[in-house]
Amino acid sequence: MLKKMISATHFHAMVIHFPIALIITAFISELLAYYTRRPLFGHITIFLLAIGTIGTMIAYASGNFAGDGIERGILQIPVEVHEESALVTMWLAIIASLLKSAQIIFRLRQNWLQLIVLMLFLLLSGSVVRTGYLGGKLVFTHGAGVENKLPDMSETSEENF
């Protein structure tokens, strides 16, 4: 039985990987759509991007809860930089989702628009990677959200893990 509920920090760590994977995979799908000119890849892209965008919103909200209480101290600046990067990523995902949706709904196939969508995807993917890197530094360099205690190994139960 769980003694503690899942904290905001744990929840954030669980959800952040989904938008990272979905958005980068959506970018690859968009590249395939551009180079093969097959509509199927465009539809796959919008599906992945829509779920990834919702994931960025959940990740951003959970990150805000996880970062509560770190307004001062040694982690203040790294947390703020990560949060700003996450906000940019979330808005880029929203804009990319809206533009890609409009492109599919209105069947806009102009080459210049497809190049703009690709560049936006490239920017979004770079922002996702940067935000993930900054989050990783928070955990692995600064120890944010890490409990510095080892489980009591004298009792072998699930409660220790």
C-alpha cells in the first residue's frame, strides 16, 4: 500500500517524457510528409502533435506545482530558466498545432507554407530538447526534487521503494 501520494515533482517526472517523444516523432513524421508528399504522414503528424501539445500543457502545469517553494536560493535561477524555456516550448507547440491543423483542414499545400511549418517544427523540437536539457541539469547537476536518503534495507517491502 502506498503511504504517500504522488508529489508534484514525481508527477512532473512521469509526464514530461511523453511530449518530448511525441513532438520529436511528429517532427520526423512532418519531414516524411514533406519529402514523400503522402497525406498519411501529415495526418500522423497532427495526431502526434495534438497529443504532444496537450502533454506540454500538463508538463508545464505540473512543473509549476513542482517548482513551488523554490522562489529563493541556489535553485532560483536554474528553475526560472527551465520554466521560461518550458513556456516557450508550450506556446510553440500550440502555434504549430494550430498551423498544422489549418494546413490540413483547409488543404493548404503551398510549398512556402510547408517550409514554414517545417521550420516551426524544427524550432519546436529544438525548444523541447533545450527544455529537457535544462530540466535534466536541475535534477542531475543541482539535485532538484531528489531525496537524499537511502531506503531502509533491513525490511524488504515495497514501502522502501
